[in-house]
Amino acid sequence: MSTTELDDLNAARLALVRQRNAIAKRMAAIELAPVSMAEDFTRILLAIEAVDRALVDAGQPHIPAGI
């Protein structure tokens, strides 16, 4: 996998993480968050896992900052 492709995967992961965090923040602000919001959250988590698997397959696993 080329450097550009790896950069694209990492950028996609970052965008998904921002979206995950935004949904989590909205869910936390609502006393009774709708199930649809939890379903969206789950889909984003699955997408992040898929990108992580692609990075591992490319030999470049995502390593969180601070490790």
C-alpha cells in the first residue's frame, strides 16, 4: 500500500473519530437519547474498526497518541 493510501486511511479514521466524538457528546447531553443515535454511533464504531483492520493488513496499525 502506498504512502498516499495510508495517509487516506488515517485521514478517514480521524474523520470517523471526530464524528464518533460528536455523536457521543450529543448523546450525553440528552437525557433519553434516541435509539437511532445509538445505531449511528454503532455504525461509526464498525467503520473505525474496518479502517483499523485495513491499516493492520497494510502493516501500519493505528497506534493511539501517548503509547
